[in-house]
Amino acid sequence: MHVRKTSCKTPLRSIGDSLSARGVSRRSFLKLCTTMASLLALPTSAVPRIAAALEQAKRPSVIWLSFQECTGCTESLTRSHAHPLEDLILHLISLDYHHKLQAASGEAAEEARLAAMEDNAGNYLAIVDGAVPGPSANPGFSTVAGHSNDQRLLETVADAAGVIAVGTCAAFGGLPQASPNPTGACAVMDLVTDKPVVNLPGCPPIPAVITGALVHYLAYGAFPELDDEGRPIAFYGDSIHDHCNRREHFDRRRFANSFDDEGAKAGWCLCKLGCRGPTTHNACATLQWNDGTSWPVGSGHPCLGCSEPGFWDRDRFYVSRGGCARR
Ligand code: SF4
Ligand code: SF4
């Protein structure tokens, strides 16, 4: 069986080739590089380096593993096609294994994963979505090709250059880890301790954040600087509250008290409806969603804190923790 034909891999050799084939002009390409440098909080002097790296680099082989998840992270990735920045993701990588997106199934899919690992030993990236049932849990909770999820993760990352935990379930355990956590669900970083691991939480994660982490890796050979939770500071350094479009109302003590009162209709602060924006770190307020159309708080829904550890168990949703004190 010819495995490569059934994988997601394309014959294009470099990222520059891939972008040229898509008709991306030089001007548009440089604009994307400038935007990326800005998102990554890099100086404009970094743009030539990013441009050179993206033009010349061979697209890294990526093995994408999915465990206990809802498919929202992959949905977010595949719905990114409308935005040139987000669309860039699939041109940055050679997606050699993704069991939901690839045409191959069964043994052919397994062979594609093993071939990608062998051909790119030491250089491929493993991207993971979903939490992993703990090693002490019944392995029957989740298996792929007869192997428990933790075995599969550790086997796959053994020769990886780095690991990207995409989405809150992979980064922090997410919903599968919520009490009473019947599967003993773990975050990727709980199990992978001998490789660089970058966490890109969010439920789902913002596609441009995934692109940003990959661009930095390609330009500098390393993931961006991380915070204490393993998240890139460029995207998770500020809180939702820091850049919220309702912040002026918070500062003036103008709060909605129900979802249909006059304050809600006037776009006032959602703190008293349980908004976790002040303690949640993510880039939703600046990058926004759906090609910049809007974002949850902008649309009238409190931030639920999806990109923080303990999402689900930390507090009850829609309930103010009191105070909404000035910050
Ligand atoms: S509490 Fe929530 S709605 Fe209010 S300003 Fe902060 S992030 Fe925005
Ligand atoms: S606004 Fe808050 S809950 Fe909503 S996606 Fe952003 S970080 Fe997650």
C-alpha cells in the first residue's frame, strides 16, 4: 500500500511554493508577515526574518492527535478559510496525519502516522487536541488502533521537535477533567515532560493564535515566550478585561443586571452576570472571531473563562463572584 497517497501531504516543498500556488501576491505576503510580527509583539525589524523563513522553510511535518474532545478545535481550524491570516495555517505545515481530516482510515492511516514519524524523526511537530485519559484509568475509555490514548501520545511525541496543545482540553484538561473526572483526564503537559510544549487554550482556540505560534517556530526555531501556564505571552499576556469594548462602562460602574434589562441593551459591563474577563487571559477582545465580525462579550455574552485552568469547575457560570471592584 502506498501510504503517502492517502495522507494529507501535498507535493509542495516550501511555504513560499505553497503560498505562490495559492496566488498570494508578494505585497499580500509581506502584509501578512507584518501582521504576524505585530500579533507576536515583535518589532518591525523582525518582518524580513519572518518573510525569509516563511518563503524558504520546508513545511514541517505535523501529526495531529485527537483524544477526548468535541471536534470544536478542528472545526475552528477548518472554518478559518475566510481570513487570509488564519488560512495561512494550512500552508505553513504538511499535515501528514489527522484522523478526522485525512482520507485514509484504518491501517493506512496508521501507516501514514508511522511513516511521517520515521521520515521526519526529530523534526516533526505533534499537535494535540483533547484531554488524555490518565494512565491509571481504564484504557478502554479511549483507544485508537488498539492503543490507549496516553500510550499513543507518548509514542508519537517521542521523536517530535515540539508539541502544541491546542484548545483548553489538551492544555488544561478542560471539560473531560471536570469533577468527578471519571476518565482521570490529564492535560498534555501532565504526561509530556521531556519536550517543549506550548499551550494554546480556548474553547475553541483562536486560529490566528495557532498560526502565530507556528510562524514564531518557523522564524526562530522555538516557540514564543510563554507565561506560567505555558501560553504565549503575546496572545495570553493581557486579560479579556484589559481590552474589552465594555471596559468604559465597567470603569463608570455601569452594569447590566440581567440579560434583557436596559443596561444590557445599552452595552454595559457584564460583570454582574458572571463575566470572568478580569481573570481570563486570551486575545478574543483584540483578534475577535469570524474575520473580526465580533466576539462573545461584544455580542452580549459574559466571558466564561474558557482559556484558564479549571474552566468548568472554578466557578458557576453566569453568577457574579461579587464586587465587580474597580481594577
Ligand atoms: S467585566 Fe467583562 S464585560 Fe465588563 S469590562 Fe471586564 S471583560 Fe468587559
Ligand atoms: S470571551 Fe472568554 S469564554 Fe469567550 S472565547 Fe474568549 S476567553 Fe473564552
